[in-house]
Amino acid sequence: MTAELRWVLAEDVAVAEDAGYTYLAALPDGPIVVLDTVAGVILQIALDVPADKVTAEVAAAYGKVPTEVDAAVSECLSGLERARLLRRVGARG
């Protein structure tokens, strides 16, 4: 069995979506982070697939090749991780 890395919301993070924006907040004190539509799609894909598949899935969602979106995906996820809103965990698979 191998460990598979996945992205998950950090503990006590709330998510809300409205009018094409995704709002993330560490509860109870925030701050609130607002993601535009593209960053919201990156987040949703990151929460749905193994970490090593995120870039390919985002690329497919926008009809691009992975190398065209890799830097943007990496920066988005790294920024959310630095803000302590998202973290990577290993899952047994």
C-alpha cells in the first residue's frame, strides 16, 4: 500500500460560494480570503482528486495542457497552504 497525498481544508475553515466567488475563512476570526472563479475551480479540483492529478484536471477543465497551468495551480495552492487554509495529507490507498 502506498500513501497518496491529497489536499484538504485545514481544520476550522469554512467555505462559501456566491456569484462565481469562493470565500474561505479560518473560524472564528478569519481573515476571509476571496477566490475568483478560476481559483475556486482549482480549489474544488484540489479537494476532489489526488494532489498529483490536480494540474492535469485543471488543464483539462480549461482545455489547456498541464504545462500551461502548472505555475498558476502551484501558486494558488501554495498560497492557500501558506495562509493555513489548505493542507496536504497522506491517505492510504
